[in-house]
Amino acid sequence: MNLLRKKPVKLLQEESRAEHEHSLSKALSGANLINLGIGAIIGAGIFVLTGQAAAQYAGPGIALSFVVSGIGCLFAGLCYAEFAAMIPVAGSAYTYSYATLGEFFAWIIGWDLILEYLFTAPTVAVGWSGHFVAFVKEFGIELPRSLTTAPFDVVNGHLVATGALVNLPAVLILLFASALLVIGIKESARFNNLMVYTKISVLVAVIAFGIWYLLKNPAVALKNWTPFIPENTGTEGQFGWSGILRGAGVIFFAYIGFDAVSTSAQEAKNPQRDMPRGILGSLAICSVIFITLSLVLTGMAHYTTLNNPAPVVNALLAAGAPAILRYVVEIAALAGLSSVILVMLMGQPRIFFSMAHDGLLPAAFAKVHRRFRTPHITTIFTGILAAAIGGVLPLSLLGELVSIGTLFAFVVVCVSIIVLRKTQPDTPRPFRTPWVPVIPALGALLCLMQMRFLPPETWVRLVIWFAVGIVIYFSYGIRHSKLNHRRRHPEKGEDYRLAPDTPGAQD
């Protein structure tokens, strides 16, 4: 039993160039990829989790938390850019691990990515629901709590019943985004572009208003920013420098998105040139916005008042912003969160697609719609499952699970760059991560440090998730693996693509 068998890079590159009725449509330009990254990054992290992390962990020092996370993401982003340009297929970190660390590690990271994308979309949908409820309330429409709140919440690390039935707005937006993704990648990209331009314009307006307000009221800013790093309460992770690091781990969720660009590599027109631009460009733009906006928010309103589902709107209320600006922000938040949901729901089916293409998941997951050229079965499956999760689980539980899953994926990608440089130094690389192994090693260490400061119960849930994944791998994946089939049938040589009647083959 060879758990570390690797998928040849050459074969992966051949798959990325394939054009047939079962392949994904190559319709994304460089601008589309940057917008996909921004669309996925700017969402719940800045519109929702920033306020909660500031109130619970870091205070005004949440801006430093964004700096720490941003540096870790930059290092990981450089590694992603090298892989995405060299191996432009839909599997993201799963595929990179398959080529460098072997099948078992690829399965682990693929299962981890399922955690990331499957839980990110519901997390953002819960935030979208909170903004939607607040927005319609401005017009005198008060939706019943029983239909806008999760039936469970987290208290002292345990799930408790809230008495609510379902978070219906979260369910509906997830189903709408899934339906749009089934129709086509080009149509989805157009919708995402519109959402991105809307939220960027509004965020710039909020930052401009915030700077104007703080310059006009420096005493308010000084009061709200003092102390910039509140004194630790005596508990690790609650303010002080440990709070900055825990805040970095929690709001790391805000940076999730640039890696989602890599799941669209197989649908890019010119992936060798545009994938690095999409990943690094979207990361740079969003980092500047995050740091600036977090300073503005904690300057306009005291950090203790930001622990709510709509901290941007509440900060504007505290600063006496015109009502029209608050309405525009709510619309931008809804648009921004919609684009995050769309991109994350787009990423998850493509992970399923790649794993099924390799035989590790049922072949139905690798089917592509003949007309739309989208992985319609996995998109529908993901949408229904995400809607069920978003309808019943609370924001805090979902956000921390996504953060630890994503950080783990980044660690693996950083390590994989070092491994591949050692094992396959002559493989052509359209983009090269600078200063290897220093940059990948620092990226891995920063991500591990942020994982270290996440709550212990989040680690327990991650271990349980991996345990379930390992059971599935040894009961199904290892027996249907196409690489395993090639090992048992060496006469097939390097080409392990199977006939339709072979277990694990595509339809």
C-alpha cells in the first residue's frame, strides 16, 4: 500500500490544456481573476468578523492583526502563484499536494479544502442574513427572529438551542448563488464583477468619510484608540499581544479568497500569466483596504460596541453619518457578501471535480454539464449542503472552523513549494516564488502561529473532521484511486486515464 504515490506534474499540465465536452470552459481573463479574488476576500471578514474580533480579542490593535495575517497571506500567496502558473488545474492545494507530497496528503488537504469552502459560504451567508435583516428594518420591516436566526449558538464552547427555527435568508442566498453557478462561469463572473465594483466604491466612500470625521474630531479618535492594545485580561488570547495573534487567526477568515482564485485555474484563458496576477493583485488591494478600514472603524466607535453582525453600519451610526450613507453601506455589504458566497460556492465543486477525476470520490462528481460546461452535480450538491449548514449553525463556530482549515491548507502549500524545488528543480515555472526556502518557511510558520492561538475547541473539531475524512479515504478513495489502479496494472504505463467501465473512471 503506497500512500505517498505522486501524480506526475507533466500529466497535470496535459490535463490543464485539455479541451473537450467533459472539460471546464476556459472563459476567465486576468481582470476576471483579480475580481474573483477581491470578490471572495472582501466580505464577512471586514463587514462582520472585524468588529467581533476587535471587541473580543484585539481592541483597536485589530489593525495589527490584519498586518500579521496579511504578511502570512503574502508568503502563502507567492507559493500559490508559483503552483497555479505551473499546474493550472482546478484542484488548488489538493492538486499541488498530489504532485509533491503524495496521495494520502493530497486527500487530507482535499478534505481540508472541503471544510474551508463548504463552511465559508454558509459563514458568509449568515453575515449576509444579518445585514439583510438590519437593512429591511430601516424601512420598518421587522422579520421574525425565529426565521432569521440559527437554531443553535455556541456558549462556552458548547452548542445550545436558541429556540429559532432556521436562518431562512442565509438559506435562500446560498440556493440563489448555486443556481447562478450551474448556468455558467461567464455569467457568474459578470455578476461577481458588478458586486466587486459596488463594494469597492462604497468601502472607499466609508474610508473617506471616516478619515474626514476623525480629522474633524481628533479627540474622539484618541479616546477610542486608547489604549491601542488593551491590557490582557489574564486569559491568553483576550487582548494584549496574545489577543493580537488570536485576532489574526480569527480575522484570517477575511483574507480567504485569493486561494479560491487557484480553483479557477483550469477556466483561465492564460493561466501562466494571469494566475499570479489574480492571486497577488487581489491580495495587495484587499490588504490596504482592510488595514485602513479597521483603523477607521475603531476610531469612529469604541471597540467594545462593535461585537454585532453589522459593525460598519454601527460605527457610522456612532459617527453620525448621513442616513443615505448607511443605506449605501448596507447595499454594498449585501453585494459584497453575495460575491463571496458566489466565489466560495464556485471553488468547492471544483475541488470535488478534481478529486473525483482522480478516482478518490465517486465519478458523478466529475461530470460536466454538456451545455453549460460547469460541474453541475457537485454545484447543486454543495449548494444544498451549504444551505443546510448556514440555516442552523452560528457565525462564530463556522468562522473559526474555516480559519483553521484554511491556515492548514496554506501550511501545506508552503511546504510543498520547498519539496518540489528539491525533487523537481528543472520543471518549467512561469512564476517563481522568491527566496526559497525562506519565504515558504516563514509563510508556514506564520500560519502555524495563527493556528496555535485559535480556541482549543476549534482544534478538536478539526481533528474530528480529519478523522471522518481518513475513514472515507481508506473505505473508498484508496480502492478507487486511478494512481492505485496504475500501480496494480503497470502495463498501462504512465497514462493512467481509465476506460469508462473501469472503477473510478469518468462517465
